[in-house]
Amino acid sequence: MSPEAIPPAGRIARSGGWFTIAFMAPFLLYVTAFLILPTLMLLATAFLGKHGLTLHYVRSLGEGQTVVAFRNSIELSAMAAFVGIVVGGLTAYFVLLPGMPRGLRSLVTTFGAVAANFAGVPLAFAFIATLGSLGIITVWLKLIGINLYGSGFTLYSLPGLVLVYAYFQIPLMVIVITPALEALRREWREAAENLGASAWDYWRHVGLPILLPSLLSAYILLFGNAFSAYATPYALTSGIVALVPVAISNVLSGNVMVSQQTGAALALGMIGVMVVVMGIYALIARRVGRWVKR
Amino acid sequence: MMAGDFTPDRRTVLKLAAAGSTAALLPAIGHAAGISSALIKAAKHEGGLNTIALPPDWANYGEIISTFEKKYGIPIKNAAPDDTSAEELQSIRSMRGQSRGPDVVDVGLSFALVGARQGLFKPYKVSTWSTIPASMKDPAGLWYGDYFGLISFGVNMSVAKTAPQSWADLKKPAYKGMVALNGSPLGAGAAFAGVFAAALANGGSLDNIMPGIEFFADLAKRGNFDPSAATSASLVSGQTPVVINWDYLNLAQAKKSKAMTKIDTIISADAKPYGAFYCQAISKFAPHPKAAELWQEFIYSDEGQLLYLKGFAHPARFSAMAKAGAIPASLMAELPPAKPYGEALFATIEQTKKAQAALTENWSKMVKA
């Protein structure tokens, strides 16, 4: 975060020689076996038909339903990541404020660690039981005169999914952003205030620019987290909201229409989306990086 | 041709219950005599049988296997109980010529057709061949349906109070937010069949699944369709009180959770029911060909067929056996009424593919909860 004099990583690596290799080799092997090889396999599967090379499956990515699935997935992930960043970031900020009670912080981090990992079928059913069309909260609200479903809300839609995703996105954001917030030194703020900066000036010119790289990486993480979520949306909507991970499972492990190649092509599409997102991130991060170095 | 002739004389089917009670008094005689002692001897001589992908708690295969072993003293090696149909065919191909290759397989219809086309099966006609409905067997004897199920409503009675009797009933306000499938019809077999069944009840046909999609779109608009993916747990706990699923799964679940809640299994009365069946076949490269034949004779005998029925899977010869009064009344009493089982419609591969294309195109577009 802060541009202090950390020795460049390269020097350590060179000084270690075989020692570094001994520690890096298992990791590289692991990455090769579980990331690079499967990706290459995907690539091969997506382009290999019954009779040699084919563009048939990759071209099928342009079909109506697939385009809808990608659009839904991207919209959902972008919104769910945004909600996570804003709500999670503010939560972490307020918890870290100097005046807050001591126990609050450990309470929030502990709860966050649990909630960030609470996903899949149990999460879906927890929401159905509370906010489903017969859920407890839905029924209570109806008793006091608020008709949720009558006013257009439904859990089984994109906005509904954003709400459900928020349950694991916000805690994840709290966990990943807390260290970055802690690194903001109080002296910086005091210095800014001594020079006559308002709270807005401080955040606009000091706080947010320093936090920006962390916020960006957090956004990528949350985006990817939502983009790949499968069990939760499947259990919740059984496919009436078309999403890419659900579409992949339909053709890969479903027993209605099995087509490994289509699955591979869809997965390649997902990788493509992530590459674009990370590319944008890299561009912005470089600009931000220039600022930090100065 | 598939759907055509699986329709036995309706009057005789209606007489089932009465016939069943007589049968309980008489031991099932029927076809035990059909198995020749020469075949039994030859099978015993081979000393074993390799089956594959038969889960013990599915269609009562556990008991079927142990009964066969005890009866003929031939040990069964059941490989990979949870394999899929595709993997069964792959085993025939890859273990060709090996003593541990599968002798017999139990595969879905589409895979039976693939296996027949690729020459993986050896034709055989059991002695009860003539009583297997023509729509459920290959004329040359390469494969033959062993058991089938129908789409049914599993109803948690403590939540739903009264069980819906027809597809039209599902639209009633009383079932608001209650009706669920077991997943996406684009991925889960029973959900796919559920939409097909709804089509048959709403002016569609095996060639036209659209009315089924429209039915669910309407159900969703009324707020009756709960798009969450139902599981046996959500049926028992009442989160999804009305689950559209295979009858044998709903019936087995009802029996299992009898102590917790009452679950009724209803086959809709207002349409021909939609069914699907599994197929038996003998591997062309069976290391124990005679034992494989004996296995087929056994599971297509009255005894074997009743074992399937005990696991709530309707055996292929159900209608013929019911007609002959070979089904004990106690067993009949645990099942839904017999009539729809004689009227089931089965989709062909072409019809299935057509329906899939229509579903892919329209399901998420039309059904909005």
C-alpha cells in the first residue's frame, strides 16, 4: 500500500537460487496441473468436433439464449460486486472508526468469515424460507400491509439474486478491505485537516486515491465470486434466469442434453469475460500505480 | 411407433384391484417354468455375473441382486453402482475381451439405441418376451425395457391440505407458491419430463411441448410456480409442498418419511401420463453369456418383476401381470391406481430432441416468476 522501501522481490529471489525453486516448484506444478492443463483441455474440447477441428461450438456462443445467459451473468456479477463494495466497504469503515466498541470488530470479522462462506443450496433455501413468496418476512410484511410480491419484487429474478449474493459478497468485502483501511494512517488525515481540508477533500484527494488499487482488486474478486456462483442460483431459480454456470452444468452433467463441447465453449466464454475484466483492471491499476509511485 | 401400442385393454386394467386379491392367495405360478434347467446349469458353470451401475436403493436393485445370488448360487459383481448410462456403454467398449467386463447393462432409452447402433449388444428374447409391450422393446431383441415411471405430483399433505388431482388443479389459488420441479428442465430429467407431461395435459403432444411451457408460464404468472429446485428434503419439510417428479421417487420418499409427514403421490387424472423407461441389454462381449441370459430370464419372470414393483418402479410386464392377477393385493395397495400405467406415453429420441430445442429457446424467456 504505502510506497515504503521494501527491497525489490527480485533480489531476494536471486539470492535464494535453488532454495526458491524448491519452494516454488510445487506451486508451479500445482498451477500447471489444476489451471493450465485444464484450460488447454477446455480449449481443445471446444474446438474439436467428431470430425476434427470445428468452430461449431464456439459459434454457438452467439445464439440467442447463450447471449442472454452471458448478459445476465455479467449484469448480475457487476451489480452484486457493486453492492458488495459499497455496503461492505462502508461497514468495514464504520467498524474501524476509533469510537467503536471493542468487541464489535471481532464480532463483525468472525461473522463475516462465516457468512462469506455460506452459499449454495442452504443459502438459497434460507432466502426462500424468509423472502420467498411464502417466506416468513414476506408473510409478516403482508400482515402489516406491505405486499412485497404484489409490488413487483420477486426473489426469483436478477434483482432477487443480487440480494441473495449480497449475503456473501458484503462479508467478503469486509474481510478483504479491512487491512487496506487499517493502512490509512491517521496522520495523513490530520495533516490534511491542518492544511484546511474538509472530510470530502480528504477522501477525494487522499483517502480514495490510496484505497483505489485495493478497491479495484476487491471488485475483481467480488465480480469473479459472483460470476462463478452456481449452486445458489440453480437452487433458487432452476434455470428461469439464464446464467452461464447453470447453462454449463445443463450440458455437462445434466441428463437432458449432454454436450461436453458446448460446455467447454461456454467455459471459454467465461474465461474470456474474466480476461477482459482483468485487462480493464490492469489498465486502471497502471495509471493508479503511476500516482502511487510519485 | 414408440407411443402407439402400450395400451392394454382398459377394462381389464380396471379390474386389477379385484384380481390382485385373488393373486395374493395363489402363489405366482406363471413363468417360473419358463427358465430351462439347461440354462441354469450352463450359467452356474460360468460361475459369476458382472453387472454395472445398479444402485442398491434404486428400483430395489439391492434385493433383486441378492435374490438372484441366493436362488441360483451365482455371485454378482456389481461394478460402479452410481455410473451413468454413458459410462455403462463405455465400459462395454473399453473392457472388451476382459473377464471383468459387464455382462448386462441397464441404460436409458437413448443409450440403448446408441448401443444397438454401435453393435455393443447381443440379441436375446426372454421366455416372457410376448408380454413386454411392443413400444418398450427392440424387435430384434437387442434391448428391452425393464421398468418405467410416470410423472406424478408428490404432495406434502400437512402443508397442502388437499392434494391436487389434475394439472388444472395446480392453477388453483390454494397452491400459491407451492408447485416446484426438481430442477431446470434443461438439465434435470424429471423436470424435463414434468414439462412434457404438462404439455400432454394442455393440448400438446409428444411432438409439441410448447403448451407445457405455456402452462408453467401461466403457473408462474399466478404465483403458484416456485422456481426453486425441489429436493426430497424440501418436499418433506414442506418448503416445496407440491413436487412434480417420477412416481417411484415420490412413492419411495413417502415411505421413507412416513413417520415425519404424510406425502401423497398423485398421477394427474386429466391427461395421458408421460413416462420413461430403462432398458436391459446383454453385452456382445459378455464374459458370462449364459449367466447374462439367466439374469434376464430372472428379472423378466413374475418374481423379478414384482421385486421392481416393490421398489415402486413399474416393471415392463406390469399390465400383463395385472391382467393375469399376478400382483399381490398388498403390493397394489401401496401404489397409485393402476389405470394410468396402462396409458403411458413415451417420447422417441426425435421427439425428445425437438422438445429440448423448444425448451432451450423458450423456457427462460417465457417463464417469469
